[in-house]
Amino acid sequence: MTGDPTSAALQAGAEPAAARPARPRLLYIDNLRITLTALVVLHHTAVTYGNIPAWYYTEPAKDGSGLLLDVFVMFNQAFFMGFFFMIAGYFTPASYDRKGARPFFRDRLKRLGIPLLVFLLLLRPLTGLGGYADMRAEFAARGEALPYWVYYVLSWDAGPLWFVEVLLVFAVLYALVRRGGARRALGPAGENRRAAVQVSRPLRPLTVVAFTVALAVGTYLWRIVVPSDTYVPFLGLPTPNFMPQYASFFVLGVLAYRRGWAQSLPRVVGWGGFAVATVATLAYLPFVVTVDTATLVGHGSWQSLVTAAWESTFAVGMVLGLTVVFRERLNRQGATAAFLSRHAFAVYVIHAPVLVGLGFAFRLVHAPAAVKFALVGALALPLCWAVAYAARRLPRADRVL
């Protein structure tokens, strides 16, 4: 519906109620989006105060609590963006089925492309002002000038909107596959085939195991060519080493919609997912703290295979577990949750300048890294939703945010 927070990136687009039969809203998936969006904000807050200098504004930790923030980032990175792509994939077939190829493409271009352009042309310059000031000072120390337009071009990337960028590519590829004759694999298309959208095919444990193994091996092989320290200039992909997970989870979301996996997933599979993720993590942590971290990034090392195996196992286990928990325990919304849900995608789009602004505001506060993370994170979450609310009040903004 118009105004849904993640309708641009994570849900099918709007359609008049009279044009389609009413379908029950999956409130637990809305609540999952809220949780994952909050994790994105906290993730980048942890990067701000940890030991991973991969954000617009950072204060490298000067105490041991920074390591805890790095561990938090590691756990998040292992699964949460893949989960976003899976949710996006889940809602893609219904959108295509209702609209057809050309309207679907136009809708994706509007709902994904406009927020991407807004970030690139408006929010990114504001977010990167601190970086420009630092680089200009370095140039000035050498007696050189750095015009802003040079910095603007050289620092061009999509920032956190890389997700929207990649999702737009996935949506186009999905449309091409559907038009190219793969309808039997991905489901029927056309208004006259709506009744066949979903077929109940319970997810078998052997399928989960096979997928996890394939993902681990595929990730390991991918990182021979694209190791973890790879950065793609201009496109700005911060984690291209996770692309096998992102692509496969998007496809998994498409299949989950067609086969009714989310609704038919047994509780025992969800709790089993949590258990397997926990056991894998308990086995991985002693390993990761005793090896040279340079061997974990890829290049075909056996250590990178272990890392890929843990990440894949943890991601699959967390997705299974969270899906069941939210479906069984959090499949309802009050007014507050509905508000958070409507504005979640806007939060994703605008959170970067909000976090950078808070970072500068608290830069003179001297405290352990974990304390500053807790303080700024506690302020950032409500502030991001408040700014998102204000942004969506702008004329026509709620049609793309």
C-alpha cells in the first residue's frame, strides 16, 4: 500500500483495493523489518566506535570494549543484509504477477531509483562533509587545494544505499528471467493465473542442509576472487564478498513465497536453526581468536573456508529461527509498531546523516567505546524515526519511502 515503509525495497507496490481481493497482512514480516532496520542503525553506530574504520565518521576505540562492538558487527554482517534480500525476494513475485513486466520495472525504478538518487545527490554530500574537511586539511598541509567537486566525484558511492542499488539489479534480473521463459521455475504470471500464486510445499531439513553447504562452498570459491577486504569503487559495495549470500537469499525468498515455506515452517525447524547457529558459533569463536585474521579474508585459504561455513550456517539458522519466533510470538501490531513499520524504509535511507551528526555532536564526550555506542544508539533510533516521519510528510515522499 502507498506509504508502507519498505514498499520501495522490501514489499510489493501499491494497488487499489478494488483491483484485488483483500489479503491478510503478514504482520510478523513487518515486525522483522523493524528489527532489521534497527539493527542497521545500531550496526553503523558500532562501526562508528569500534575498530572497523568503514563509516563516514569514526572514533577508533581506545579500550577493550571496542572489541565487543566488532563482534556485534561480525554477527550482524553474517546474516542481516541477507535476510533483507530474502524478504525483498519474498514480495517480488506478487508484485510482478499483479503488474506485469513493464509496470513492475517502472515501479521498481521509481521506488528504488528515486531514494537512491536522493541519497547520492542530497544526503551523501551532507554525510561526507566531515571527510571532505579532513582531506582538505591534508591537502592544505602539502600546500595544495582540494575543490569540493573533486572530492565529491572521487568519493562517489552509494553508501548504505548499496542495498537499494543491488536490489534494483536483482529486480531487473528477476523480470528478465520471468520474461525469458523461466515461468515454470519461478511461478505463473498474468492476472488470469493469480489463484496459482502459492503452492504449499513444506521445506525439508535435507533441503536446508544442502542449501547451507552449497552456500558455504560458493562463498568460499567466490572469495578466492573477491576477498573480504575488497571494495568496489563508484558502486560503493562495502561487502561484495557476501554477494553469494545476497543473491541466493533473494532467490530463496522468491521460492519461499511460491511454496509457502514461511507459513508452513515447523516450529522445531526454527528452534533447531537457533540451536545450530549457537553450536556453530561456540565452535567458531575459539578458532577466530587464535588465527591470523589476514587468513580469513579469502584467497583460497582453509581458514576462509571455515569462516564461510560459519557465516552460512549462522545466517541460515538465524533466518529460520527468527522467522518462526516472529511468526509465532510477534504476529501482531499496535499503533506504535504500525508507525515504526510505515517509516522503516525511510529510516534506512536517512540514517547515515543522522548518525554522522550525532557522532560530531558527541565527539568531545570521553567515555569507553561501548558507553558511547549505547548513548548514541539510544538517541539515534528514535531520532531516525522522527526524521523519517518528517521526510515522509513532504509532498509525494510517502509514495517512494
